[in-house]
Amino acid sequence: MNKKSQIAIAAVLGLLGVALGAFGAHGLSNSLPEKMLETYKTGVLYHLTHSVVLLVLALSNYKFLRSFIFITVGILLFSFSLYIYSVTGIKFFAMITPFGGVSFLVGWILIIVETRKSQ
């Protein structure tokens, strides 16, 4: 995967994060129970934070492809499972969330490993 593809993926995920955040704030705020709205907001927080991380990785001079992939998978599993769970209440989706969290952690660990290798 080349740098342009990584930047495009980061941008698309960032765009989706902003759009889904706005949808949660304006479209769901009166229709979801407070607990589910907080769950949705947690998904948005991790989604947007890690979208910025993806952009930084894509623009870096280091090669962070593995980190980039794990963090992308983390966004998809963690945040999107929280979005679906909070809107539908189907617990199966909440059980997917920890796999996304582990994917985030692996991505961060790989960033550390890759920067240590380059020194």
C-alpha cells in the first residue's frame, strides 16, 4: 500500500468520523437513551483520534504499514461496533468491540517497535 492510498484511507475515515459524530450529536441525541448515546460518543472519540493517528503515520518518513493496518482495523471493529450496538442494542456488536481495542493496542505497540528499529 503506497503513501497516497494511506492518506486517502485516513481522509475517508476522518470524514466518516466527523459525519458520524455530527449524526450522533444532531440526529441521535433525542432518540437514544443517555447510556447508548455515551457509547456512541466513545466510538466517535476513538474513531476521530485514530483517524488523525493514521494521517500522521501516512505522512511520516518511517514505514508504518503494519501499524496503519492494525489501527484501521481497530477503527472498523471498535468504533463501528459501538455505533451499531448503540443504535440497535444488539449485544453481539458490543462483543466485537474488544477485538478493535486489541487491534489499537497492537498498532501502538508496532509504532514503538518500528521507531526503535529505526534508531
